[in-house]
Amino acid sequence: MKNIVIVPTYNERDNIEKLCPEIFRLLPDISVLVVDDNSPDKTSDVVKNMQKKYPRLLLLERPGKEGLGRAYIDAFNFVLRDGTFDSLITMDADFSHDPKYLKPMLEESKNHDLVIGSRYINDGATEGWEFWRRMLSYWGNQYSRLVTSAPIHDCTGGFNLLKPRFLNRLDLSRFGASGYAFQIELKYKLWKAGAKVKEIPIVFRNRLEGESKISNHIIKEGILTPWRLVFKK
């Protein structure tokens, strides 16, 4: 099995320098694709330096910051053009997604097409967030599940394994969400395309370094996206 981890970055040089070696320590045969949006802190330079040691470390440089959704779509197209990967995993660069969950996700991928690292099933949790943000995330996911009827508890989380063959069933050019709501749209469309879904519990921890990228636009998009998906012809 050939697998790849996709990590979008913007000003994540301190985190990515720690994350990539940890992934390769746990899974020496996996590939890692860092998708960098021309970070002012020169995250891409750190990746290029690490490539000397890690031949399976790949870098996709984008001209500027266009949103999380666009970064993932460019990465998905990269994987689909390659055509050799059996599964891909999306995760954040800031260690809020612990690499120790990669092996269990890959194990579940033997019988499932979409494996979600979930904060909102039994034994899942979120640590280090302020009360308001925990409530925003929890009720936002309840809201998305209610509107879309998707059998998914963690609709907005970014720690996911999916099969490229199911991405081929989607028209990536028609994705409308650009922020965290992209995760809602992706999971909903994969489920509607027939993907067999499995959620495994994870403990999500607040980022180690850098600043959160949540904004009012992201919150608004999260409110509107479930309705757009349901009523879109």
C-alpha cells in the first residue's frame, strides 16, 4: 500500500520542522506532501532543507494564501495526477492532530473509504481551547449533522483518511467552501458518492506554535455551507 499525508501550511516553519520527522519515525515508508502558501516565515525553505534527509518528503508551493480549501484541492489534484497512492491523509501542521493516530487510521482504511479522526464520539476530546471555542465547534458540528443528515459526528475536523478513487467521483472544481467548511463539503460529498465511513476517537490538542486562523468569515461559511450542499441541484 502506498500512502501520502497532506499538510497545508502558512507560517508553520517551527511546527513543520518537528512534525515531518515524527511522521517518518512512525511510518518510514509513507510520503508527506507539504502544501505551502508562500509563507512569509519561509516554511518552504525548512521543507526544502529536510528533503535532503527525507526523500519521501514532497513540497507543493503555491503563489499565495487562497484558503484551506483551495490548498487541499491543489494537493488532491497532485495526488490524482500521480495515480499511484492507495490512500491520502489530511492533517494540520501544528500537532493538534497527533501523528500517533496515523497507524490506526491506516488500519481502518482496509475496510473503509473515509476514516475520520473524530473529537465527538466516545473517547474523543478537545484540549486547550477556550470554553467559547469548544462550544462553537461542538454545536457547529451538531448543526452540520442535523442539516445534512450525514452520519458523521465530526464534520469540520481536518484529520481524515480518504481514498483517491473516491475523489475521482467528485468534481473538485465545483467545491465552494474555502475555509474549515471545506471539510464539511468534502465529507458530505464523499458520503453521497458512496464512501464507507468510519470515525475513530482522537484527542485534539490546541496548537503548539503559531496563531489560530479562525475568523468571522470562516464561521459564516460554516453556517451557510450545509444548506448550500442540501439544496444545491
